[in-house]
Amino acid sequence: MKFYLVEPIKGKIMRIRQIAIIILLIEMTFTPVDARWKHIGRDLKLEETTPISELTEHPEKYFNRDVKIEGIIASACTNEGCFIEVVSKDGTGEGIVVNFPELVHKFPTDCAGYEVVVEGMFYQKIYPESRVLHWQGHSFRNGIKVPEFSLIKRIHAKGVSIGEVKATAPKPGEIIPASVDRINLNVMEFEAEGFGAGKKWFLPGDSTEKHNSGNYREIVYCLDGTITVFKEDILPITLVSGEITYIPPETKHEIKNLSDKPAVYFFVFARKIEPEKIDKH
């Protein structure tokens, strides 16, 4: 009897294989273009796309808000894939530097020239020459003069989709010099060698990404409303207007607005003090 079952079983296996091949061919034929892109991070959620030119010309409208942009990758970190710079699809205008907070995800180091869709929090920040030169050493706007302080547009990415067709990467644009005599923290953040400052607006339910203070100390000062600070290994701390909390170096933390009203806070960070070396004679 066993011999009579061999052919029917073989026939069933062949039919299953044929059906599987047909299903695979159908999926390859009808899979949307977006699904073939290299996707990094969470799914894209925003329906409206904001033109890059709108962000660069009117950053005050979008500061600290989530946006979705589409463009071309003008440059990518050639060392570890820490960042990409995205410009309009026509290759003109100012670019936006994109990275994932805490570098939880990195980009292909050879992705310059590909189309890209990015979703995340938009902001702009003044950086010292040393920081921008560091990026430039990893392909950011090669050959462009770096001023003492630069105003750089940025997005903390939440989700990124990189296209599969590569074109020629656009030429690098100029780096915008920034004045540090008067800085409007309502529309930008500031960083110098070893310290910096900024201001955040939180709607009910808003929060920062959980991150590590690393080699820096930080003070968080509640200006308006109520914020809750979660620090590693201690109970949450709720701050009201006029109160501060201190975040030591190497501390994982996040800040949330758990109330039903908007909140505003100010933060200052500084590199930790290294112990003095005692010379022995």
C-alpha cells in the first residue's frame, strides 16, 4: 500500500509549489513602490508633506513640531551612517540634517543621491565651528567654508524611507553663519563648546525620546504648566512653573506632559567636570 501513496503525495507537493510561485509572482507584480523602499524606524503616520523650502524659509512655524518631508539625500555620514542631509528634489536650496535620537538607527553610508521620505521633529540649532567641521569630515557639505557659528536646520527622525533608484547627489549649499549676540530660543536652540541651551513646548501627551545625558549635566526649568521628569532608578518628578530639576551625567531620562494643558520648559546642559590630575613630583 505504501508504494501507491508516493505518486499522489508527489503530485500534491508539486501543486503546492506551483501555487506558492504564482502567489510570489503576484506579490512582486502588485507590491506598491513604497513597500520596496528601505524603511528605517517607525511607520510613517503624517498624511501632509511639508515642502523643504517652506521649512527653511519659515522655520518659526514648525519649530519643535512633527513634519514629513520628501527630497534627495545630498550627503550621508560616510563613517557610521549617523546622519543624512536632505534637500529639495530639484537639488536647490538649504538642506536639512536628519538623524535618529541616540542613534538608535543608522543610515547606509552610500545612500547619497537617493530619494527619501522623512518624518520627525523639526528644529534648528546654532552650532560651533568644531561640530560642523566634524560633520564635514564625514561628507557634510564638503569644501564649503564653515563659519565660527552656523545655523543648521534639523529633524529628529521617527521614520525614514529611502528609495531604490540612485541619481547624482546635488552640489553642497552654503553654510549659514549665525550671530550669538542675541539668540531667540523661541525659534532655535544653541550649542557652544561644552554647553548649550534650548526651550521646548509640549502639548498634552507630548514627550521627549528617552535618552542618556552621557558626558553632560543638565538642568530642566519649568516655565509654564506642568512637566514630569523620569530619571533612571528614581520616582518621577513633577515640576510646576518656577521649579527645576538636575540631571547628572550618564543618566537615562525622558520628559513628559501628563497634564491636560500645554507646558513650556527651558533646559541648559554642560559638559561634566573632569577630576583634576594631581602631578606627583
